[in-house]
Amino acid sequence: MPPMMKKILVFAALLASLLAAKASDKNYNEMISRTIDAVFDVVYHNPDEPGAAVLIMQGNDTIYSRCFGLADMETREPVTFETNFCIASVSKQFSAVALLQLAEEGKLSLSDPLSKFFPEFEAPFFRDITLHHILSHTSGIPDARPRDDRDFVLYSNDVSSVQYMRTLDRLNFEPGARYEYINPTFQLIYQIVERVTGVPFEKYMLDNVFHRIGMQSCFYFDPDRRIAHMAHGYERDSQGGPWREYDYGEESFFGTKADGALYCSINDFVRWERALRDNRVWTASSKRLAYQPWVRIPADAEYGYQPYTGYGYGFFVQDYPGQPTHVYHLGDNGGFTIYAGKIPERDLIFLFFSTRPDIHRLEMVNRVYSILGFNF
């Protein structure tokens, strides 16, 4: 019998045991952990390969916590809950919160057009594209970044990456008409924050977000910055060859910050989730705006489709019939493969940070949710 089939059968047996344990209320918590272990052990069974950290909490109670494999294959540093992963597009929610904070202070409005912040953008349609469209991926702006200069593709930053918009002469659709997930529009937030506040983007984020809630080890990637306990992303070919580093210098547009180059540990991300829940970085009104599915994601979307799912401001929002609202985001940057989700109604958070891309992330996540009694 193939090893994968054996693992699937083991998982099925554990799930059956879990149901029996739940019925008798004996050893239920232990069985929960063993059943969830089976989901992740399929991929992360080798401690000498790139790994992951997984944490599930409800309120202050830990339902499941485990680290697998290596954060750095050269130093052999293992993954821990202090490991700083590139959380990739999960970074977008931090940028969204920055704009919402500035809106709360009256320093901008989400109905402001891009032309207000970027007078150098020549096309008249920038007068019709608002911050609301940027935050909800409904701007219509195409990702037309040039790909013919390899150095630009590998090493561009939040400013150089969006220079093509100065002379952009077309949109993919009328602003607000539909969803299309692209990164450059979130990169604009980097300059918007600086132009509105007069403060460098990173300093604004440190002062108003990270340090404000005790996230002391959370930093944006910079090639000259040393980040403690920093993980690397890895990949290997489809034939299962050796693992090779796959992050800055290998992955396209890896280092842009406002859309995807924030490094954060599981422990710090829990602080972030608690601050969002308790309205310590925004108001309850801003939270409702962020968790509102402004646009439905069509089945043919290149990124982000899940049944009954829309996009808010920096968050995917799934309203599956008969289930509580599921708020989450995915992150993919180099070898980093991230899931950060929650069920606010149950005060449940689920974090799954991985240093390898050869996984069926949402399939694994949804299997765990099914173990916990949810159906997404």
C-alpha cells in the first residue's frame, strides 16, 4: 500500500476514534491533538526538512500547538513559536489597518481618489479609483509591472514597483465592477501613509501598530536588516530533488513591504489577533468595514476563490451557509505558505505558517476545521 494511502487511512481511523471519544467525553482533548497531528504529519513528518508552526486557540485556551521541521536548513535552527516567517500577503491587513486608522483621525477618507495622493499619475481614471477600491481589490488597475529586467523583478521596492502607473493608459474593468487580486495596488499604501503623515511607512507602523501592542520582533524585510530567528522559504523540483532557498533574490517582487514582506512569529501574531479583537488598533466601526465582504470572489479568480467568499479590507470573508463567519487571509511569497484565520463569533484563531510551498494548504486547514466541528 502506498505510504500516502496509509496515512489517509490512519487519519480516517483517528477521526472515527475522535467521534467516539466525543460521545463518551473521555480523552477528548488528547484525541483532538492526535487527529490534527495526522493532518500535518502527512507533510511535515521529516524533522530535517523545511517546516511549519501551527497554533489553534479559543479565547485564552490552546486547542492545538505544534512546530515541525526546520526554519533554516543551513544553520539547522528548528521552527518554534518565536520563528519569524515572512507572512507574505497576510501583511496586507496591517497596511489596511494603517489606512483605517488615518481615516478614523480624519486625515483621509476611503472615498478619496488616488489622484489626490498621486498627482503624477497621468490617466484621468485615477480620479475614479478610490482607497475603497484599493483595499477591496476592485480598482481595475492591471498588474503591468515590467518583467524584462530581472534585477527589477527581484529587487524592486514599493516605490519603484508601481512606477508603471504614472503612464498607465488602461484598466481591466471599471472601478468597483468586480474583484481582481493584484499586489501593486496595496504597495501604493506605502506612499499614501508617508504622504499623508510625513512619517516613513515603517516608522508609522512601528509606532502605531507593532510597538503599540507589544509586537517587539515584527519587522519588514530589508536586505540589510538582521531579523532574529528569521526563517527562510524553500522549494524543490517536482521530482523531489534537494531543497533550495526560495525567498529574496530568487522570488519575484519578494521585498515589497506594504503588500507582503512582513516577518512575524506566531507568538507576535497572537498579539495582533487579540488587538484586532479588542479594538486596540482600530475602532469597532473600522473592524466592521474590514470584515465586510465588499465583493464576491468568482470561481474563475486567479487567487482567493473559496465557496461563499468575498473580500473585505485586507481580509477574505467566508459566509458558508449554516456556519459562523470565517475571516482569514492567505500568504504566498517564495517558499513561504501562510494561513491566518479566525472565527470571530467563537473567539477562535487558527495560524498555520509554513516554509515550503508543496502543500494543499486550504485542504489541510478545512480538514482541521472539520475535526473542530466546522464545515467550510
